[in-house]
Amino acid sequence: QVRLVESGGDSVQPGGSLTLSCAVDGYTAGSKYCLGWFRRAPGKRREGVAGIESDGREIYADLVKGRFAVSSDSARNNLYLHMHDLQPEDTAMYYCGAERISEGNCFAPLGRSMHAIYGMDWWGKGIQVTISP
């Protein structure tokens, strides 16, 4: 059972920066995992933001490219989302997710967003990010 706990949510002004963290534990030794960040704005569906494939490749939704960066420590016990030039439309609940995969990709582009091809197996409870003047 993989457990994920997000932290770092806050309220910032437009143009500001924020880094979210996700503490991950419960991996099964010898298994491969993908990790990703998703968000859900009020009245909207959850959308993918950024992810790290099991082989370490990063993938980003077009709507955050050049503004957001995803990273993790070598053991993938901590996942980060570095967000810059934040805008009111970035206001949402942000979730980290994990998926155990044997081969292939976990994520794929979906319009200007990104989605988990097979869904994520485990989710954090989410954390609020609010962008307002």
C-alpha cells in the first residue's frame, strides 16, 4: 500500500511561485512506479499537470510547460512540483498520485492537459493552492 501526503499549499499573488511536496512511502521492492501531480479546480474535472515515468522521464501538460517543473529525490520518497508565474486559473486542489507499472508509459498528453493512461493506483488527500491578488 503506497501512501502519499501532500504539503506546501498556500495562497499567493499572481506571478508568484510555490513548491508543493509529496511524501511517498510503502513501495514494494523490485516494482516500478510512476508519480504524478494532478489538480481539480472548482466545477472542473481533475486534470494532469506533470509526471515522472518509471524510467525517470518527465512529462508536462502544455498548459504548465515552462512554468512548472516536477522533480523527486533518487529514492522517489519525495515528489516536488515547482510552480512559477502562477495565475488565478492555477487555483485548485492539487493531488499527487502513484501507479505501479510493469512496462510502458503511465502518462500521455490530452489536449493541453495530461492524463494517466491506466489511472493512478494511489492518491494523496490533496492540498489547496489559491492564486489571488
